[in-house]
Amino acid sequence: MARSPGRLPTAAAFVLLAVWPAAWAAAPADPIPAALPVFETASLDRAETAAEAGSSEKKTATGRGLSAPSSRDGLHLSRLALLAGGGAVAHYVGFEYFDRAWYQGQKQSSIRWIHDWSGDTYLNLDKGGHFMGGLFLSRGLTGAYRWAGVDDRPAAILGTLTSWGALLEIEMRDAYFREWGFSLPDFAANTLGVAIPLLHTLVPASRAIGFKISYWPSKLYTERRQRSRDPVRPHTDYIIDDYEGMTFWMTLAVDHVLWGGAKEAWPDYLGIALGYGATGLHGSNVKSKGRFKEYRDLPDARPEIFVALDFDARHLPGHGELWSSFKSQLNWTHFPAPAVRVYPDFRFYLLFM
């Protein structure tokens, strides 16, 4: 289901902005562990983990990264209260904003179910946005619970359930409006995204797999002013709807699936990635393929599949808590790298943006 611009990112931002600043202010010497992109690898050795955290004293006994406060100090009730208060404020302010900005249409008495599995509008790239939004929210809240002293597994469970509940509430609000509806594919993507941090906690070997996004503005957005004049041509008015400029990546930390001499020789910062994008989209909230597409004279939009190198930003030089946290946030992004498009045709990119 196509959404109004920025709904899911805005929801995630309201929650995380309420949680993170409050936590950092309350305990600047013991901040929330960074919301690591998904492949927080379990096999980082002690030296790598110390460099990532900025201090070898903050490693666990097994070298798996920052230890949760609970392993040392127990549950922090004051921090839990702070998180609860921040979450309540975010919930109130966020949905007050949504009610005024989006929920102004005709409300129905029953749920409008949306089965938009075909991806005729954005070729399901919008589902990638739902997946990444759920993942980002769940990872951040899991880190927040750990900061409050909750053990790793319960923190991951709470982070997953809290995120899932927040996104379910958005879908349920959508469900009773004619122009929105409850999108089953959107909800499935949300659910998969919020479950990834829990999977990585329960199955450490899965941390070798990660998820990232890259973006380079497409002509749909950069030429939107010209294209919005008569005769109107495909365009998008908001960056958040510029799915043709987005590529969603599943990454593999190669050195964690190698062994022996190959493992020693492979650079620990270098991985590979499988990317999914699209070309030829017809713009915002309009069909881009099929018999109901917006511009009948234009060809159907086509999916694209890429294979590229991937760089782990956490291996950038320099230490310190602030810099290490910044590197972790950078690692949500797939940086420009050599790539090959393998579908719908073969094309080599010296640097894919």
C-alpha cells in the first residue's frame, strides 16, 4: 500500500528521538550501546571489539562487543522510568501529529484490507522501507532496554515486541480510512524487520547477514518541477517517495564465513552485498506497471538486481565512544562501491551510487 510521505520514518523518529537523548542525558558516562546495523558479528576478536567500542574494558568475556549494563549492575529502574516516560511522550506527540497531518479522510466502520502483493506501484520497494524502518526501530529500542539493564535476550524480545506493537497501531489506524487501509504486505515487512535483532540475539551466526540502504536522487525527484507542469510526466515530490533512487541491500560479512588462510587474507572491512532496486517507476502513489498503470504510453517499470562490494564503516580508523557510535550509524548506509547489475541485463558500475 502506498503511503503518504514519511509516515513510517516519522513514527520511528518520534520514538527514537524520545528515547535516545533522554538516556544520554541521564547517564553520559554509560550511554546506550549504539544501534548497530544488523551484522554485529559474533566472531570479532578482542582487538576488533576493543577498537569498535573505544575501550577494551567494555568488552564481554567472550569478546562479542559491548556488554549490557545488566551484566554488571542489574536493572536500572530510573532508566526504565525514563524510557517509559520518553515512549509515552513520543506516542502522544506522534499520534497527535498523525491525526492532524494524515487522518483527515473518510473513516469507515470496518477494516479495509489491502492485499497489494503485486507491487504495481513501487515494485515492492516500499516494502523495503517498511522492513528497514522496523529493523531500525527494533534495533534502537533493543539497545535502549539493554542500557536500562535488561539482559540481552529479554531486551531483544522487548525491543521486538514494542516496535511491532507501535507499527501495528499505525496499521490499525490506517485500517479504518478509505484512502489507507490495513496493508498485509506492509505489515509483513514490518514484522520481518522488527524480528531481525531478535534473530541475531538468539542465533549469533546470523549476524554475518546485514541490511543496508543506499540512495541517489533519480530524475523523478531532481526534475520534479519541470515534470509536474503540463503535460504532466512521471515525478515524485518528496525524497521519501523517490524509490527509484533507493537500493536495498542484504550484506554478507565474508570473513566470518571463511576459514584458515582465506580468512586471514580477506580484509575484515570488506563484504559483498545483494541489492534490489527499480527503474522506470511512474511517480508517487501511481501504478507503474500492469493494466492500471498511470502512463499508458510508457513501458512498465522493471526491477533491478545488483551484486556489489560492501564496506563495513565500523572499521574506519579512530576510537572513542562518540566516534565508534557514529561509525555504527554510518554502517546503515551502503557506500558507493564497484557493482554489477545482473538483472534485467548485465552492466558494470565502477562506483554504484
